[in-house]
Amino acid sequence: MKRFVLTTLSILIAVVSQAQKPKELVIKIDVQNKAQKIDNFGAAGAWFTEGIAQNWPAQNREQLAEWLFSKELRANGNPKGIGLSAWRFNIGGGTAEQGDSSGITDFRKRVECFLRPDGTYDWSKQAGYVWFTKKAKEYGVENLIAFSNTPPVRFTRNGLGYKTTKDYISNLKPEHYGHYAGFLATVLKHFDDEGLHFKYISPVNEPQWDWSHAPGQGAKQEGSPWRNDEIARVTRALDSALTATGSASKILLTEAAQLDYLYAKGGNAAQQTQAFFNPGSKLAFKNLKHLPSLIGGHSYFTDKGDSSRIAIRRHVADTTAKYGVTFWQTEYSMLADGYREGKTGRIPAIDCALFLSKVIHDDLVYGNAAAWQLWNSWEPGSPDFDTRYYLIALKPASKEYTDGTITATKNLWAMGHYSRFIRPGMYRLHIERQDELSKEQIAKDLMVSAYANEKQMVLVAINYGNEERVLQPEINGFRVKGGADVYLTSGEEGVDMKPSKDESLKDGVKIPGRAIVTVVVNK
């Protein structure tokens, strides 16, 4: 009887012990099994940047720059910032000078223009935008990218920074294509001469939208539609203008409003990969000096539902690969309600951060994105709930927006799990999972991606479940030296890329429930 009781007790202890042991995921990684080469991770500093840099306390803007650009560690090992490798600079169209007559209702979203009405240039404009761009360079950000939402208002059909008729035709007057291209080339040359080089210039943005508001309705921001033939025309004009100024900058197309416009959809700005890079297309670019085989699209409105989101990105990867084009994801925030994933009420910051991480993962793993860029770095809002639009929450002190406070959100550190450690030139590596889950099942489980260069390997793991897991990597062709540096972000206050050391990967890495972990190993 005593032996039976002891045996039963032993079994119960074993069962409880087994139940408490975190579920393990074994992944196999071969450093020779490479996918896409990573170029950059970036963000934009639009709208509110001008006022912050000119009016807010110096310590605020210095802190903002450190959070975004720093690659240094604090004494306790915590990253000071997320080490962005790209920064997006908005070349304004002149709606700020128009004031209320611009028709843009929010003064913070009106943007100055370097070009005066008399055709001369005023380089004192956009001082706030320039300040942050110079800080990006000081911190060593590798890629500065200039983009334009509208041509200067002196070149537009209606003299405004947006359309007033819903016809999906560019707001640029036909006779001003060369002038617009010359303007962009002149701006880039000025900054080159100042020691601020923009590697890329994006002349059109979200060309599929009509950007129209009837007179008196009020607009939200600068913008213009562009048909594919109009994009082709402005691209050729810009290539000539850049050549004339001796520029080394490259043209970034097409900043598609949704990823599915890159390969499908209807209208005059659809199937853009095929339109511009299929040699058989009448609009195909041939022998343009400043145009790489590169196309950019935005992940807005294509993030709802795991199955749909993954399928769209696989279509992007298939189409761009077919025509030898590199894909960049160049803008994203949680504009639609996909981030809610069926939840109601306020969404906690960690849930937003986990969803952001999932979108980044899917763009990289299924879309083969070589770059990933966020819109927007900062906006007014709560740091604790519904942080859908920003990395850093602003709390203005007044409606004039001349002062305020700043708070880093979980989104900042979620993006940092990628941007801080996956450096330009690293390759994403294919991984083999031993659990044989479907892609849709993985999206609700433990998502893992791997990246490497000659010196380091980086693993990013997103635990979408509530239970702790153990990640057990089996690495071939990369001899690990000195264990691993592990960084954790969870819903707990202050646990933001919290560092720890794993002396060996023999027992795997613990991934808490509803958390993001980056593992960095040296060769």
C-alpha cells in the first residue's frame, strides 16, 4: 500500500512538473540559407516636428532624438534608443505660408516650402524638420530619405496642396513637370552642399488616393493623386534633373497606399510593379541613371486578419521577385481597426506593440521587405492605451503647441527589437520550425525570425500567447561565442528592452507570455 501511494505521488509530481514546464519550440538555422538583404529600419518625423524643434524645451527634442537614433547602451545594459537606420524627411509644398487659406484645418500639418513665389529659395524654411534630420546624421543614421506629398503650390492646378476635384489626376500642372523635378533636385543639391546627403528622393506619395476636398470642406494634409503614366513622366523628369545637378541620390517609387496596389487592384495607379518593371510594359523604365529596381508600398489597410495579411505579403514577394525588384515597406501605422483583433474598448499599449511587431514580422518574413519604415514617430495621445499611430506620445501644454511633455511607448521598444540590432547589410535567414504549425497558427503562437552578418546573429521572437515558452535554436555554420545577450519587452511597466545574459543557448531562451524578445549572439 505504501509503495502504491509513493508511486501515485511520483506520477502526480511528474505530471504537475510536466504541466508547469514551458512548451519548447525548436528552430533550425543555417547561416547559408539566406533570404533578403536588409537595408534599413526607419521612421518619419512629420507634422509636429516643426513646432517641437523650434518651441519645445531643448531637453525634450534631445530626448526624442536619443530615443530614435541612439545605438548606445546605458550602464545597466538598457538601450538608450532604438538605433534607426533610416529617417524620412518631408519636403513641404508651401501650405504653411498660406495659413488658413491653405484649407488644411490643422496648422500643425501645414508644411513650409523652400521655394518662394518669385522662384528664389529660402533655406531658413522647415528649420524644425532640418534640425531633426541633422540630429539623425549626428547619431550615424545610415539612410536619409526625402519625400514629397505635393508639388509646391505654385506649380499645382488649383494653387493648393491638395485636390479640390475628385478626378484622380495629378494636381501638378502639365507644364510644370520639369519645374517640379528641378525643385526637388535643387533641394537635394543644397543639402548635399551642406553635408546632409539624402540617399533617396520619393516624388509621389500614396498616388491611389484622390486627396480631394471640395472648397470650404477643409483638408487634413498635403497630398496629390498620380496615375501610373504621370508617375512615369515625373520620374523621367526627376532622373534628368538629378543628372544635371550631379546628384548621387536615387529615386524611390511608388509609395503605394496599400500593398495590394503593388501587384493587383484596379484604377490608374494599380499593378505598379508590373507597370514600371515588366520589360513588356509601355511604361517600363529603361536606362534611368537614378532609378534602382526598388519599389515601396505602405502596409496600411492590409493588416486585418492573419490569413489575409499573410496572403497579401506573399503576393508582394512573388510579384517583386518575378520582375527582379526589391520591396520596401515605407509607411505604416494602425490606421484601420485590424490591430483590435476583435477586442472592444481601450487597447493596452503592449497589445498595440505586439500587433506592430507582428506586422513587421510578416512584412519581413512573408513580404521579403528589405526595409521597414514607420509613420509617425510622434503624435499627441496616450502612452498607455490605443498607441496605434506613434512610437512616442506627445502631451501638448496648450492648443498653440508651444510646449509639452513626451513619453516613450511600448511601440518604440517593440520596433527597437528589430531596428536596434538588425543592422544594414544583414541577411534574413530561413528557419525551420519543428512544430509544423501553419502560417496562420504561427501568427497566434510564437513568431520567430533570424538575421545575420559575418559577426552577429539576431533572433526576434514574439510570443502572442499568454503562456511562457522556451525558444531552442539549433544553429549551423555559426559558432556562438560568449553566450547571448537577451532583451525583453513585456506589458510590465519599465520592462522595455530589459537586458539579461544567457551564458549558453543549451537550455534555450525563455520567452514570457505576451512579450517580445531579441537574442543577440556573437560569432
